[in-house]
Amino acid sequence: MQDQPKAKPFRSSSFFKDGLSSRQPVEGTIARGWLREDKELYTGKKTTTSPSAAAPLTSAIAPTGPTATTPNANASPSQVAAAYPDDVEKFPFPITEEILNRGQERFQIYCSVCHGMTGQGDGMIVRRGFRKPPSYHEQRLREAPVGHFFDVVSNGWGAMPSYASQVPVRDRWAIIGYIRALQLSQAGAQPATQTSGDRK
């Protein structure tokens, strides 16, 4: 039995024309557990998009990159949403306390070094000279759909690389849930503008 004839993966073989012992999988084959039918869960993109939603909004878009699809600071909520017409606006599963706790843990590991512990963009490597990311508390990011955040984590954006290889899909959504919690926690913390009548 020790000397039985067999083909080992990645070994050469004279039996097949291509010289390989391993056969290529049938075209379209998907490995067990990798059939990602839920587009919204795995991509953060809507299953269908209406053509009218993708209309250009030149007045609401600030030309900050090659695609020029970042809404400017003065864009209205509808303009912000229209700037990301394919991105989902709701989480693909309910966000529970357990998921938020997981999101906080993952955020502190992967995101806080740049974005800071409160999402202000003042992380440790920023303090040491790395490019400052935008604050999550800017109005345009408060109003950006959750699918936009998923797209950024999965594919990168500007100086931020993709985290798809480090952070599993459900953990990405948990992080985004925690980002939304951070945004809510800071909503009333912005200092009010002092008027001349308020001075003592």
C-alpha cells in the first residue's frame, strides 16, 4: 500500500496533456461555503438600482479623487444618498448589543490606529505623521449609507487600504454598527456657537 500509484496535487504527470496531475475545477464551480447569494450582505450593494437614482449631482459632489463621487460638506441628505446610489441604507441583519460589542472590539483593533477611539480621525499613527482620515462626525459621513462604509472597508478608499483579507464580512458589519453608535454618541456633543448676547 505504501507504493500504490496515485497522483499528488501540484505534481507533474505525463497522463494529461497539460502535464499536471491536478484537474482544473469545472468553470463556474464555487467552493462549499462560498456561494454568496446575498449580495447586500457580501458587497453592501443593493440588489437592484433605479436608473434615476444614479443621476449625476454635480452641485453636491466635490471632485476629490478619480471618481469624484464624494459629496461636499454642504450637500443635503438626499444629495448624499444620491451620491451612493448602489449602497444599501440598512444593515443586512439586526444589530444587537452582542454585535455592537464585537464591533467595538474589532474597531479598536483595526480602525482606531487611524480613526481614533471616538472616530475623530486622531489615531496614534496620525499623531505620528500619517495622513489624517476624515472624522466620522462630519455631516456627509453621518448621512452616508451603511453600504458606503462596507465598500470602504472591503475595497479601500484614498489612503486607506482594503481590510477584506483581515476582517470577515460579519465583523465588517459589526464595525459599521459600532461606527453608527459612535456617531450617535457624539451627535449632541458638538459645542454650540456662542453669540454676542451669550457673553458675560
